[in-house]
Amino acid sequence: VKTYRQAPADLPQSVRLVIVLWALGCLYFAGEELSWGQHFIGWQTPDSWQRLNTQRETNVHNIKGIVGKIAGQLPRNALSLFAIGGGIIAPIVFRIANIRFDPKGCQYWLWPTATCLPAAFLGVNSTAPRKIAKQFDLALPVELMTRLGEVKECLLALFLLLYMFSLLSRVRAAVCLGARSAMRDTKGTRQHSTPRHI
């Protein structure tokens, strides 16, 4: 919300739309993980919902069948792909190739910065121990085998948080730069309009 409200007037509308969509996505992510407040308030899941939900919680992403895949696996896979492409590969390529974007263009605002790279890398690779153990028939602690999915979701949430904070920092930097530029223009106008004493 702060990112949207503090955005400069010349920010492209497409970027504003992306900010709103990301905010809604983060709200959905947090709401689903918290079962929309069930873990804090402590209400009981209705019996009809318990039969549909694999974890007997009031969320959508754990529902059995196609609904759970659309509400859970699809957003998670899309976020993982974004973390790989935008959070890991892009910052490395931009740094090596010394690519810099114009703040007037959309790419400057939409690409994740290098700040997001550690969380993206850890989030994408957090389930690697389980995959390696399964591939080579190795034994891992039960807690590690069963909770790695939760660890991945937590790290991807951290990646999202850092991405939104990076957007906010860019917005604030643009606002400060615009204010300084306006002050310089005003000062220059005043100096130009002041008559010289001969």
C-alpha cells in the first residue's frame, strides 16, 4: 500500500497495476498460510470442509483434487519460476553484463534486485535434500522430510517481502530525486529572476 501511495506521478500505469496485483497475491499467500486467521482465533473447521481439506483447515490450497492444484500448486510453481528467473538468473546476468535500466521504463521497476537473490536461491533449493535423498535412496530425519515444503513456502514468502521492499525503496528514491530536482529548478528560477545590481 505504501509503495502504491508513495509512487511518483510519472510512474507507468502498468507498474502501478503490477504493484496492486503483487499486493493482492501477498494477501492471498498470507491468508492461505494462516488459514485466514484460524490459527490465531482458533475456530473449528466445519465437518464438510474437513472432508475436502487434506489438513482439515479453512484454506483453499489444501483442498483435494483440481481446486487444490489450481489454488495451491499453480501459484507456488509460478512463484518458484519467478524466483528462478527474476530472483536468481536476472540479477546475476544484469550484474555481469553491467545492464542498467532507465527509471522511466517498466523494467527498472519490475525486475527484482540483487537483494532478493539469497532468499530466492534458498527458497528454490530448500527441497533439494529431499529430492537428493529420494534419488539416491538415502535416509533423512522424518521432520526434515515432511517439513521442507513449509520451509520452501516460508523462504518464498521472504523473497516476496524483499521484492516488495525493493520496490518501495525504488519508489522512495524516485520521490526524493524528484523533490531535489524540483528544489534545484525553483532555486535556479529565483536566481534567474533576481535582478543584478550594477
